[in-house]
Amino acid sequence: MRLKKGDKILSLNLPSIDGKNFTIQELQGKKALITFYRFASCPFCNLRINELTNRYDELDDNFQIIAIFDSPIDNLNKYTKKHNAPFWILADEANKYFNKFSVERSFLKFLKGTTIRFHRLLLAMSKGYIPSIIPKGSFSTIPVDILVGKDGLINEAYYAKDTSDHLSFDKVKEFSKS
């Protein structure tokens, strides 16, 4: 089922690149951005993680970011540990939550993102985010950004239009401080 405003994520339990396990209880009393990403070596995804990491200090101190990838944990470690991100990066190799929350797969939206956001692809690759020849995860996963309030209720569930589409950082920042 697609998530929508007012819903509550009751269950989320996944391994993190830091060796710990994340559960939804980690967010109790905190606002958060939960994002479903593609495979671990995805240039668009790594560029977004880089941008969030670089601007993390602009967010409220009590705000959490949870990045969930469609990849095995060992592959995720290989490609995302270098970010030294100050937030949770999780692996959903079995796509349990991708399926549960109707995260879309679309080859047409993959092509659209690669075409209309080619400048972002070039920027990502110039930073060294080169996709592996055989990715461990789906090329066609379309991101989902979810803003969760302190009460645990979803404030917004944004199902992206293509593979590089996300809520703007300014919108996330504003939500974190409201």
C-alpha cells in the first residue's frame, strides 16, 4: 500500500552499515526523513546522500534521516561507508519494506530520470559515484521520500517522478525546524 499523510509506519527493522539494527522505535519523539533509494552504487542516490551529509548541520538537532537501499548490506557498505554520513543507512535486500510500501519500479521513469537529469548524473560521476557494471539491486526503483512528525504520523509521502527526483532539501530543512 502507498503511504499517505496521516499514516503511521508501525514496523521497520533493518540492518545498518554501522553493524547495528535500526527499528522504527529509534524515531520516537523525533521528526524524520525516510527515503527509499535504488541500488548501492546508484550515482543519483550517492549524490543525494552526499548532499544530505554536507548539509546535515542545517537541520534541527532532533531530526533524523534514514536512507534505505535496495541492496545487500555488504554491497551497501562498499559504496556508502565513504560518505561517513551522520545518519542511518539501511539495507532492505529482500525488498520487504519496498514491497510493503509500494515503492515503484519503472523502466520508463528510469529512462526519464537519466535523460532529463543527465546533468546530475554527470555531477555524480564527476564526484566518483560510478555505478557497478552488475548492480546488486534494481535499476528501475523510483525513490520515495517520507516526512514523519514527532507523533510518528506521516506528514508527507512523496513518490518520485523519476530516479533522481526527491523533495527539495529546503523543504526537508523547513520541516525539520517547524
